[in-house]
Amino acid sequence: MKLLFFIKKRLFFLLAITVSSTGCAAENTIPENIILFIGDGMGVSQISAAKVVKGSLNLEQFKVSGLLTAYSSDSFVTDSAAAGTALATGYKTNNGVISLLPDAARLKTIVEYAIENNKATGIVVSSSITHATPAAFIAHIDSREKHSNIAKQIAQSDVDVLFGGGWGYFVPQQIPGSLRTDDKDLLQEIKKHKTFIQTEQEFLNLAPIDSVVGLFAVEQPQQATTRKPELSRLTDKAIEILSRNSELNNKKGFFLMVEGSQIDWAGHQNDQEYLINEMIDFDDAVGVGLKYARDNQQTLVIVTSDHETGGFAIHNGSVKNNTISNSTFSSTEHTAAMVPVFAYGPGSSLFSGINDNTHIGRIIIQYIRNAEKSTSFDAKN
């Protein structure tokens, strides 16, 4: 009996080592697909509040986590343009600048690298598609406020899936709802190459396609409680389209960026209920990405934030009743607090510990370029 017990114990030990080694190997493998989730304005307290109210978060399923510093080139407290640029290119820039260095040199983005390396690409946001974070992955401009110019660059891009708001920036000034001051009709340019939709019903009726632009609001979409389609459904559809595109057109996987944009706006407004609703909406979308990654083991999922907004702090509540009864905001602006990062799937091990936000962009770009063949990093065009 003792010998049998020893043999069983030894076999269990060897099995544990094998499983552990396999997991480590997977975490160090170069991923074929990469999904990057950005919770705009999301700090640790925002995540804590969402967990209390929701009970259990999809974020809890991640095996790798860490923290990121998020200052910009010219400010201790970053804005979304500079932070988005760091995440999208691996380089810091000044606040307000989109994927250019402070000296105006152009920076190559993750999306541009992905297209160059024959990957399908997508951007899904709960803001205008011309907003700072999505713009940082596609456009290059000296001011995040130049939405009309950003829209032009987006219309001319080869991104396969674009979901968000902001169709007013794409239609000429004579069209009701236009946010332009010229006669450019960028929607006509988009329609030459991609399916264009702007209603929930059109979204629900989408046939299997390779590319689509869906702009569901004149400028900014509604809050999570009334926003249709939800971020999770947009994420699910984007993954479906990109994976199909990759398979049918012999592409080398895909890159998708998904932003929970309005977590930030809730922080600016010091609105706890708004904040938690947006956090839960974002976490639901993360769950969609995780499900795909579990089914497709060549997919890396990363979740992070560009900065914390509001200086949000929780003082009292009830786990049993899923409530936050006392919280405060120390600011209506961004703060300099480090932000969290989570990673799951092949290649995830490099995202642990404390790093700078440029680390995210640099590692993703190395993976896209195939790190086994790439010995140097230079995202400048």
C-alpha cells in the first residue's frame, strides 16, 4: 500500500510539473491574435467598485497582472492622446498629440504594423471613433481636437472593422448632423471599400463579411445603460469578422483594440453610478475576448488603462448587498496614479510586474513583427 501511495504521489508530482511547464511555455509563445482592451480612466478603485456591484469580474480570470506608469513627455499627468500614443506605438509624446513624437516625427502604430504583417485589424469603442484613444492607433496629427482631419485619415485607412460613434465627422457640412466645416464626404470614400452601417438593426442584420464600418451616433454614443449595440456585442461581432477574414483571406491572425471610453467621462463627472455601469459594460466585453481566447489558444488578451480619472476612492459598502455606500472623488481630472494591466494567453508572461505604458506597445509590436526574427525596436516611420 505504501509503495502504491508513493507511485501515485510521484505520478501526480510529475503531472503537475508537466502542466506547469506547458503553461509557462504557452505564456511565452508568440500569439497569432492579439486583443487589447483599454478602460479609459480605469484605476484599481474603479475595478474594486465594479467587483462589489457585479459580484464577480471577468478580470479575475487573468493569470498575469501588473502596474503601469503613465506620465507623458511634457506632463506628470497624461491625457488620453499621449497615453494612447504610448500604448499604440511604444513611445511617449506630449499631451494632446496623436502618434507623433514631440518633434513631430511620425510614429508607426500597432495597427500599421499589423496591416504590414498581413493581419486583419479592428477598433471598437464606446466613443466617437475620432476620439483620442482610437485615433492614436490609426491617425497621426498634432492635436486630438482636429476631429475632421482624424476622420479623413480613418476613412483612408485599411482597418477592417471600425465600430463606435462620430458619423457627423464623416459627412459634408450641408448634411443635417454634420460636424464638419467643409464639403468632404468621407462616408462615400468608406462605402467604396467597406460595408457601412449606423443603426442597431443594420448591425443585427449583418451578413458574413470581411470588413465593416459601424458608426452608431452623430458624435458620442449614449451611456452603457441605454447604448445599443452594447460594447460586448460589438466586440463579439468584431472578433467574428476578423477571425473569418483571417481564415478566408490567408491572413496571419488579427489585432483588435476595444476601448471602454466612458469610464473616463464618469470620472470627470464624479458620477459613481455612471462609472460602475461603464465598468460592468467594459468587463462584459472583456469576457467576450476571454471566451474567444480560451477557445482559440493562439490568442493573447491584454487589459489595461490609459490613466486614472477622478481620484476615485471607496470608503464603505456591502459585499453581501453588492453596494458601494460611500465613495469620494478627489478631482474632476486625470490623476498620476499607476494603472493596472492584465494578460491572458500566449505571450502573457511579459506583462507582469511594474512597467511603463510604452512597454505595452513595444511588446505587442514585437509580437506582430515576430520577435523570433526581430532583434531591434523602432516604431518611427
